[in-house]
Amino acid sequence: MQAKKLNVKDKYRLLTRDLDWEFSYEDRKEAFPYEEFEGIKITDWDKWEDPFRLTMDAYWKYQAEKEKKLYAIYDAFAQNNGHLNVSDARYVNALKVFLTAVSPAEFASSNGFAWAGRHYGGAGARVAAQMQSIDELRHYQTQIHAMSHYNKYFDGFEEFPHMHDRVWYMSVVKSFFDDCRSSGPFEYIVAVSFAFEYVLTNLLFVPFMSGAAYNGDMATVTFGFSAQSDEARHMTLGLEIIKFLLEQHEDNVPIVQEWIDKWLWRGYRILAVVAMMMDYMLPQKFMSWKEAWELYFEDAGGALFKDLERYGIKMPDFTETIKNEKDHISHQAWWVFYSHGHAAAFHTWTPTAEELDWLSEKYPDTFDQYYRPRLEAAAELEAKGERFYTAGLPQLCQTCQIPMFFTNVDEGKPTEIVYRESTYNDERFHFCSNECKHIFDREPEKYVHAWLPVHQIFQGNCGGGGLDEVMEYYRMGLGEMNLDYKGSPDEKRWKKWKGVA
Amino acid sequence: MTLEIKTSNIKPIRNTYGHIARRFGDKPASRYQEATYDNAALVNFHYKPLWDPDHDLNDPRRTAIHMEDWYALKDPRQFYYGTYVQNRAQMQEKAEGNFSFFEKRDLGARLSEDVLSKCVRFLLPLRHVEQTANLNNMHCSASTNYCTALAQATKFEAMDRLGNAQYFSRVGLALDGNSGSTLNEAKEFWMTDSAWQGVRALCEKTLTVKDWYETFLAQNLVFDSLLNDLYYRQMDAWLSVNGGQDLLILLDFMSSRLTDSQRWVDSVVKLTAAESDGNKELVQSWISAWRISAQQALEPLASAMLGEEALADAFSALETRLGKIGLGG
Amino acid sequence: MPVKAIRPDYHGEHRDARANFGGAILVYIDWDFHRWFCTPKTFPLPPDMPFGALIEAVIPEGFGQHPQFSEIDWGSVEWTLDHEPFTPDMGRGIEEQGFGHKCILRFSTPGLTENI
Amino acid sequence: MARVQIAFQDNDESRYIVSAIEEDNPDSTIHYEPALIRIENEGSLQINKATVEAHMGREWDVQSIHVNLVTLTGNIDEDDDYFKLAWGGQ
């Protein structure tokens, strides 16, 4: 028999979607029970367009190739004490944020995709989600392995899972992924695949990895770009799921629009940490947060939303606020961590004179007026041996859980806090923005349950009321992984390795 | 600044992460250990799942089984992502060689009608069984999010089974000249042939089980043991003596994968049952119940495919396996 | 719009209900425009605490680190409670004067709005 | 029209792919950034198996693009002999 050539699309269909069948003996809804409660209408799973067509054999082959390269570099990095080649030990603090915040998020995402990949009624979507599930496991584990070497030489990495479940700023990331995972399967995938992966992930990974490259960190560059190669598949899934839902039924359009608005906002809020990392934590700087935002969101995201217009989807209204905030948030976020440096598992510091000038140049409309004076005042106190650590505990936003540091830039008042509030079942709830309030108001039944770290401390659920007890609960101690970089064990070791006094 | 670095200056300040050191001591840890142990979220979840308000997001109470330490159920293969994909990549490379050898030499043309029809009716519908195993293991993976050791191993099993389903599909394509006709025929058997209906009903039933550990036992121990004996021992033997040896090389991936997968399943079940009488009773009662379902489901298939004795033989293989893991009698 | 969940009775616990704070109420306090303190701060306070004690003990603990703090003329401070102008009575308890659980007290210090 | 973009890790294999892209998409812009090569084009961008193979001098499987890919924007259309990115209805 002469074998005909089977094109990729047909072959892939036979190898995935054709595995499914119509149930005769059980109610299919018992096997796929979560498809309807969100109000999404799927009329025909056959209309699903497979966003990429990797079968398992090809998956194993290409992924093994990537892993082999990656671990060869890890081994070489460890054998050659690669950590000595980074630009400065301050840089390693960006990695601490990454491992403690991003890596557990990858595991959460791996789990979410396993759940979604079990529960979609359509085999094509299931397989795509399952592949992403195993990819996310990869990212989680390659990050743990990349950081493993740094953990041996720097403080702040060693208790990452414990901290992920407890520490105040970890709660921001954890609540994001808890929010995704506690949603239904369609909201989950819109949240992670579309809002996070497609629209925002470039802002997380690409600047991070370019930053690592600029700062001599080969291990991170390698895992980052290697992970990004999977990310391209994930972004494609994100776009496909959106188009599929929108094409299935017109009733899905307003639901999807709500989700896009909600999740872009929640994702954007988390990126405040990336903003601060780019502008403050990289000793060798390559691009400001503002520039990255313009390139990867305003430009690329703009093209995407233009493409989605034909389905009736529009760019969220809040993009104007984001535009106004881009001159401020990195400075404000750094100040949050600087002034709470006693309660963070990484070191903070005031920028050098050179770095201050770079910030002035990158943020000509805001830095000298609002932020430089504060940082200079802090440096003066430091010089007097009175390094500033703020007393007490901040107010948090009920939705994004970020300390309420966002200011009224929309009305040109960058030193006035934004206050938004709702009352539900006779209890008051506070928010950092219209969007966080809107998210709460849509589903107060869900958000009243948020585990807000500050309130938990005051309820006595974090080891006790005193700072020492809370630090013990966090396993953070005092003076090793936290406090200022200057005078830290990290700094002392670095100087010793580098032979400087 | 090019000062010489004295290696004595750069001794590590710790050997591994705190949670790994607390478990194994502060010494250099394996990549499996760092990738696996005590790193899943356990407390302080923010929201109740909209789809399951009675449980936390990561919640060991999604099964009736209790374990003092869920990480006791480690993977004897010590697969984390990197070792898993590299292992399977080697296996797929061999499989790829087998398929191209088969296709290049047109070995399909040498198969008798008898072998061919047996293959289409009995072998190819397994792709649907494998897809069920994929979903069942993904259910386990999603439900064991509180313990990476289980979440990853069940995920790897799920992806393996998708791989199996795809390899079975490729067997069909290798036989029908890429037309997909054998796959259509096989699906027709799956949907309507009386020999298959018990199995199909059983597959559909396993997909409705909520307790993930019950799913795990029903799929990976009871059902798989019986099918593995029927296919990778008995059917294998039948093909060998009926001129179907060439076909066997296409099944090589599936049968060689079994060895490591079974070792893992056995180890998990053995340790669970050994943990407490309560666990043991629960495991045994689930096994008994699923044996009865499997008996009824598989009888028509086994008889039609291999004869009257076939299923009894498969059950004695299951007995032997249960005996080895301390659940015999 | 109510939440869409698998069951109509879906509802999370009010994790921060007043009853969970051992008799205290939460009060958020901000010194307006003084972003040396990056956010308003949270204080669990006894509802019968006199306002005067709040000025003497609580506010200095939360905001005393600012270099201008000692320059504050408390007689000319402008207060708002939940964003409405508010004139405190130093001797009366805060709850009596309208402080509820999770209320917001802001104070501004005209003349001391320097930008650090 | 809007720009599509694709980025690869900066390595030897990618260089062949990039030169094939340059040949088939003469209007595209190529940016060399730290450790990555980013290519932008108005509207669409196509990578052809035949061109990549001509540059590499050996067989190249379109799916192996995933090994060196870093990021992309646009809708993907992928087949045995090409990989295409585009905005707008296809």
C-alpha cells in the first residue's frame, strides 16, 4: 500500500481529538462536571483550532534537548562558581524575589492546568492544557535547580516554600494564583493563558532574562530563555482559547471581556515588583520599566487588542491609569520594600549617585520631584547610622493584597493615596483602585475569604503580635536574609570573595 | 579588579534548602529531592474553590486515605521533569526507529488478514482506553497538588498514557497507509462491538470517580494489571506465533514503559496500605469492588480476543502482583 | 452580580469580621501627603480608647519616625474620618465618636507637606 | 496593520533561522539584544522550511523551532513546511 502524506493538522487531529468518544453508559456531565457553571456556552468543541501540534513523542524529544542543554550549563555554572561572575551581589536579591515569588506560582499554575486539562469537554483543549501543566512543572523545577547554587552562597532562598504560604508580599502572588485556581476552568485559562501569559509574561521574563544577561548571571539567562521557549506555546494557547470562546457564542463575549479586564488588572498589579526589580535591583541596567511597558504592552498589547476588536472585545478602560502610573510605580514599590526591609527576605538599599542619575534621566517628569528627595533623605539617615525601617503594619488592598501605596496620579496628585471602599454584609472593605473594587463587587462572596497577612497578624494567627514572633513565623530571623544590603552577611562574603575590604 | 580568588574562601554557607535539610540533613541534596520535597503550598489559602467549596485548593482530604507524611509516597524512579523527559526521549527515539523501519520495509504488507483484523478490532481501540488512563491520572495529579511527589509522578503517567494513545493511533496509520481508515474501524468497534462495551462502560465509570486514590487504584492497579497481562503477555504471545512479530516492534514503547511505571504504582500502594489498618482496609475494599467491575467488563473482550481462559490467567497475574505488595488473599 | 459557583450557597467566611480581633477594631491611619510612610497603617484599637490616647500613644508609634513629626502643631491638624471632616473629642472613646471596624482616619498638617 | 514579532535565543542554530527570515521577509527589522534576537515585521512574518534548510544545508523540522524560540506575538499558522505569524483574520 502506498502511504499517502498526512499533513500535520490531520495527523494531529487523529492523534488527539479523535481519541474522544460520545458516552453511552455514564452521564458525560458526571465526568466533566465543571463546564457549565460559569455561564460559558460551548456549542461545538470541534471548532477548536489546535494552537500547536506537538505530539508526545516530539514533545519528549525537543524538551529533552532543551533540558540537556540547560542542566549542562547549570553543572558548569556550579563547578566554576558562576555566582562570582555576577555584576554585584546586590543583583542576587532580584533572584531571591524571583525564586520565592515566581517559582511557587509556576507550581500553582502547573496544578491549575492539570485540573483544567482534566476537565475540558474537548480533547484538543485538554491536551493543550495538559502540556502546559507539565511545562509549568518544568519551569518550577528548573528554577529551583537554577537557584540551588545561589542558595548555597547567599541568604534568602532557603525557606521559599514556607514563606510562600505566609509572608506578606508573597500573599500578593499566592492570592493571584489562588484566585485563578479557585475559578472555573474557562476563567482559569483566560486568566493564566491569555491575561498573564499572552499579554503580560513578556514583561516578566524578557526583562528579567535580559537583566540577568547584563548582570553576568548565565544560569538565570539560560533557564529563563529555555522556559520562554515553552512560553511561546502557552501564549498561542492563550490567544486560541480567547478566539474559541468568542466564536462559540455571542453570550460569551461580555463574560470574556469581564475576565480580560479583571485578570489584566490583577496581573498588572503584580508586575509592580518587576518594575522595581528593573529600575532598582539590577546593578547593570538595560531598560527602564517605563520603556519595557511601552514596548511590550502599549505596542504589542495594542496590536493584540486591535485584532480582537472584530469580536467586540475592547482594550480595558484602565489602561489610561496604567499609563499614568508607569512613571511612578517602580519608585513607590521600591520604597515599600526599602522601608519594610526588616520584613522582607531580601536586601534593599538606596541607589548610588550614578543610579539616581539614571533614574532622573529615565523618569524626567517625576523622579527628581517626588522620589529623589526621599531616597536622598534615606541615604543621609543611613550615613548617620539611622537606617529607616518603618514602624507598624501597612493597610492592604482587599483584592490585590498589595500595601495601599498607589497614589492618585490620574488627578495629578502623586502623594495622595487612592482610597476605594465597599460595604458588604455590614463589613467594610478597602481597595487600592477602581478595578480592585470592581473585582470585589462582582464576587464579594469569594473575596471576603482573602487571607490578608496584616489582619492575620492582628488576629494572632502568625505566631503572635510582636515583630519577633512574626519573623519567627516567617522563618526570616533578623539580620541575615533581611535588612539593608550594607552590613549584611551577603555583602561581607561578597567582599571577601572579591578580595575588597 | 583582577584579584585572585582563593577557593578556600568560597565554601558554601549551606548545602541545600531549609526544608530539604530538615528532612535529609544539611548535606548536598539530589535534584530529585530539591525538585520534589515539601515545596507545595499547604496552608493559608485565599479563596474557596468555586467548583468545590468544601475543600481548600490544596487539600489532602480529597481522598479518604490518610498519610502522616504524603511524601513517603515517593517515586522509586526519582523522576523529576528533566530526568523524566530525557528518559522518555530515549525511548521515543527507539520507537521512532521502529516505526520508520516498519514503514520503510513495508512490514505491514507481510501481515496476514487474520493478524490485521485482530489488530484493528482488538489492539487499536486501546487508544481510547489509554486516553481514559490519561484523564484518570490527570485527575490524580490535579488532586495531589499538596504533595509534589505524587502530583508530578501522576502527571508523568498521564502524559505517558497520552503518548501510548498516540502510538496506538500511529500503529493504525502505519497499517492503513496514513488514511486513518483503521482508526475509524477501530472506533466503530469501540462504540458498538459487544466485546468492547464492558470495557468502554468501565472507562466511562472510572471517569466519574471523585476520590483520587480510588481512581488511582482502579486505573493503575486493577484495570491496568489485567489489561497488561491480556495484551503485553497473552496477545504478545499470540502475535508471536501467528506471524505478527513485526507488529510487536511497534508496541515496544508501550510494553517497555510498563516496567518502570508498575514499579512506581506498586511502591505507592504498598506504602499506603502499610501506613495503617484503616488505609489497608480502604485499599482492599476498593480493589475488591473494582475487581468485580473489571471481571464483568473484561470477560467479553478477553474471550473474544484470546479465548475462555484468558481472563482467569490475567486475574492470577493480578493476584501475584497484589501478593507482592502485601495485599494478597 | 452574584458569584457564579457550582452551588448556589457558595460563600467564603468573612475572615476579617470584627469578632475575630479579640475585642479590638481595626483603624487605618494616614498622614496625608507624607509618603515617607508608603501607605496608611493598620492599628487594632480598643473601641473605648479615648481619642487623646490615640494621639499620645498610637500616632507617635506609627508616624513618629518622620523628621517633621515633632514639628506638628496638633491644634491645627485637620482630621477626616472616613474622608469626612472630623473634629475629635479628646476625652471620649473612639467608637462613641463614630469610629467603626476598618475605618479610615486621616490627618493633614498644613505647612508640613514636604516631599520626603 | 500592526507589527508581529518573534524572538530567538542568540545561538548558532537561530542565526540560520534568522537569515532565512531575512531572505523571505525583506521588510522585517532585526534587533540584536542581550542573549536574544528579536525580529519585527508589519502585519505578518513567515518562516519557510525550505529557506531555513537552504541556509543550514541540512534537514530542519519546523517544530524544532520551539527549541530556540523565546517569544512571539500574532496568530500562529503552522504546517509541515512553514511557520507563519499574522494579525487580522486569516
